[in-house]
Amino acid sequence: MKSEITITARLIISTFLGAFLAAGCASPRTTESSADSPAARAQIEQSLQAVFLAAERADFDRLDSYHLYGPKFTKFTSSSSERLDASVGRKGEHDGLGAARGLKMRAEALKIDLFGEVGIATFILDYSFDSGGETVRRRERSTLVFVKEAGAWKIAHEHLSRINS
């Protein structure tokens, strides 16, 4: 009798543990709308193009509206070895873009990946501007992390690193 109880108890425990482990290890299935939505990717791409246009026009109010400036915003650039916060990142953009004349920007090899309410855009930023009568052209590896807030995709993190060529 004791042997039957032990076997039954072991069977119940094994079944419970197996079900617990299977449920804990199972990853939730993502839906088209949250994980790989062509519409969401298109929205992020449109936001990126709007960012470029606002930057080219030095329209700082519009440019700022595409960023999720606040305590969680971060930025890395080739011009600083430090992680920049929202106020320093914004000031750097305003100062740099305000000084640029004839700025033109485009994204090459754009890839947008979605993770629910987060989108990551990676691309080569190809840009040029006028300086002293000459056109300066640069390329940077770029990553922008977008977060969906109140129905709009906003930039929460930027990482730019110059390509030495």
C-alpha cells in the first residue's frame, strides 16, 4: 500500500512538474499586428523620413516631436565617448543642425525589426552638407530605437558611429 502511494505521489509530482516546466518554457506566440506588421514597419519608415526632412529644414519643434525626450532617452555619437541624455542629445542636434547648410540625409540598407511596441531601425546614414563652399559627405552606422507611445512611434535611443573610409 505504501509503495502504491509513493508511486502515485511521484506520478502526480512528475506530471505537475512537467506541466509547470512546459508552461514556463513555452514562449508566447506573437501575432502579425504586434510582432511583424508591415503597417507598423511602414509607419516607422515614414517617421524616419519625417525626421530627415525636419533635420534638413532645421525645424527643431517638429524634429523634437519625433523623439521620446525624457529620463529614459539615450544617445551615442561619434563625437562623444559618453552616453548622452535627452537635454545634451537635443542640444547637440540643435547646434549641429543649426550650423549645417544644404543638409541632405538618406538611409541606405534600412532594416526595421519589431518587438511588440518597440521598433529597431538599422541603416547606413548617408548625409552631406555645405561647408565653406565645399560639400562634405559622411556615412555613419545608425541604430534608432522607436517606442510606440500614444499611437505614434517615437525615438527613445539613437546610436551613430562614423564609418571611416
